[in-house]
Amino acid sequence: MEEPGWADIADWYDGVVRSGRTPHGLATRTMLGLAGDVTRRRVLDVACGQGIATRALARAGAASVVGLDVTEPLLDAAGAQEAADPLGITYLHGDAQRLDGVPDAGVDVVTCQLALMDIPDLDATVRAIARVLVLGGVFAAVVAHPCFLAPFASTADDGTPVRVVGRYLTEGFWRSPNPDGVRRVGQWSRTLSTYVNTLVAACFVLERLDEPRADGALAREQPVYTEIAMLLGIRVLLRA
């Protein structure tokens, strides 16, 4: 049987995200904090999916917001929300590894929420983001924490919840065996140093890292993430 991709699970995934039983709320708050004041700034949300972060950026006062994604069913969901509750967002079908249709130095802020680990070519994606940003522009990304959400990691509880990580330094594509989880579509495992070094090589300057503590429903359902970081946030500036 053919392995599922994002288009295959788009309806299911959209429903799960809307349920609030995911880290997207925490990720969105983290991303907004890293992006900083977007008032009157041109923003591009890369790999925007159904537009959770994109809409948050528009509500934060950005002058213009473009969401770009390669998965058409997720863009359809984003477009339906925009039609029902217009915020002035433009959605583009495109590949994060190229950002076709986005002009050079055409945006002030680029964001990418819970998606860099889903994109095969990190180098190409980061170079494309550098191309479309103005000098001094901000790139804010939130990823599944590479140290603790490594391939096949698990949670154990001997009184204090812990994460058991058996494979961190070996990078590559992997799929979760959980037939009901989002990682059945797979993701690219990369080390923390790979993320940072790739950004530095593309002329970005690291300004801030964030490892938010789970709260609310996420903390109640998965208390391990109140002490162990589930997400890693990164803010970098394009060197002038």
C-alpha cells in the first residue's frame, strides 16, 4: 500500500488542528513572539497549511500577509476560512524550496510554523527565504524540537515523565508507525546544529531561541512537555 502524504490526510489533519488538541496554539504564540511587531510589515508565511499562523499574523496588524503551501487541500481549507472571515490574506500554491512567485527582497518578515522538518531540502528552503527577505529582515521558525522529538522517541514515566531518545545524530527521513498520528506522513530528522548552521551559511544572524513550556490542554494531556521542550523557536535576521 502506498504511504500517505499530506494531501491524503489533509481533511483529518485540519479537523485535529481545529480541535485544539495539538501544539499549534503554543506554536502560534511562540511564533508571534519571535516575529516581533509586524505592524505595517509585509509578511510571508511559508508552508502555511490551513492558515493557522497566517491568520494570527494578519490579526497582529501586518500590512500584507501571504501564505504559501504545496498541499492544495490544505490551501483550500485556508481559502475557505478567508472567504468566511476575510482578513486580506493572499494564498499561493508553491514550493517552499523555491518560493516561486515571491519577488526578491519583497517581504520584511518570513515565518514558518511546524513545517521545516517536513521539507526535504532545508538548504534550498533557507536560501529561498533569504532571497525574498529585505536586508535586516526577520525569519521566525518553530519546529518540533529536534532533541526530544527525534525519530521513534518515546515517553516513559517512573514517577517523573522523561523522553527516551534512541536516535538523534543520524539524520534522514522517517515515518511513525502510529496509524492515527500526523507523523505517519513522515518528517526529516535533523540535529539542532544542522538547523543553526544552515541558517548561518545563508547569511542569517541568530538572535534568539525559544523553548516554550506546554500549558493548558496540551499540558494536561501530555505533562512531560511541561518540563521537556516539545518545540524549538528560532529568530534570525538577514545580515546586511
